[in-house]
Amino acid sequence: MYAVYLGRALQTVNPPNASVGNSQTATTIITGQTAETSIATDDLILLSDTSASGALRKMTRANFVSGIGGANTPAFMANLGSSQSISNNTGTKVNMNTEIFDTDSKYDTSNYRFTPTVAGKYHVFVQLMFTAYGADGTQAGIKLLKNGNEVQECWERSSYNSNFDFYLKLTSTVVLDDDDYLEVMAVQQSGASKTIYHGSLYTFWGSHKLIGV
């Protein structure tokens, strides 16, 4: 004789906490979902919070990007709109008054200053071109100023005894507070006034904020 007991389901039973692991889930829980090709600012990302023993958390795309770095802004680039004369052995601010771009309107074309108003480390690059510099063995230099004080300089010595175009280039990283500003000064020691040539191909400078440093 066989006895058969017929059971009746009275309720659903939830699995105990932390009882579902890799072996109980299929890869299609992820691979079977719709594939996105872009992400909106308020879309949610699932992550494991190591500060809370690996508890699952959600985060918006905007907060996720903010947490891993951010944008390299404020940033700008400007060039000399018209040629400028530089007196002999006299530091002269370079009047770069033509913006190529200015992400946050932090470059002032009236006083040629970059005031980012956001504290951080900034990469700075400068190029000047003196026309018909000449004079063998004489020097020309770029000076980078922070709040009117020199923080970096670069000098080159001519090596020809005839008129020629003379390029100077400077790159630097400068730490700025929220009210610091940068300017560029040119110096030349040829014995007479010399001209810096204008245009975005020849005389320009710019800066952008570094992230993750």
C-alpha cells in the first residue's frame, strides 16, 4: 500500500537574506537587458559600497561622473590680435586680446588676465614669435605671472647673426586659489625694440584645469 499526501500552498516563502549568490542567478540578468548607447544625467548606476560592507547602492550618472573627476574647465585659449612692439630689456605684458575659446568666460580680453575662480592645478601653455629678431647671442624670454608675481620663466638665446623669426615656448602647471589670476609677459635683449607677430598660428596662450591631481 502506498500513502500519498497532498499538500496545499498556503503562502510564498522569500529566500533568506544573502542566500542568493552567483550559482542561483543567470548571466542573462545583465546580458538579457536592453543595451543602451548613451546615458542620461539622471540614469542610475548600481554599485557596491565598500564602506558599508559591500551593500548595494544606486547613483545617478551626474554624481558618478562628479565622483571620479569632472571636466577640465575652466579653460581658455587666446591669441595676439595685432602685432605688438616690445622695448629692449623691458618686461611687457603681451596683449593677447582675441579669444579662440573660453568655456566659462574667465579670460578678460581688456587686461589679458585669466581668473578661473575655481581652485585647483592648471596646465598653462604659451608661444610667442618675434619677427626678424637677429643679433647673435642675445636673449628673449617669456614670464608667467600669478597675481603680478613671476612664477615661471623660459629664455632662449639666438644663434644667428642675421634677421630671422624667433619662437619661444613655455609650459607649466600652476596651483591657483579661487581669486588668483595669470598673465604673460615678454622680455627681449636685442638692443632695440622688436615685434611679436600676431595670429593664432604664431602667438597664443591658454590654460585648463587638471582633474584627478
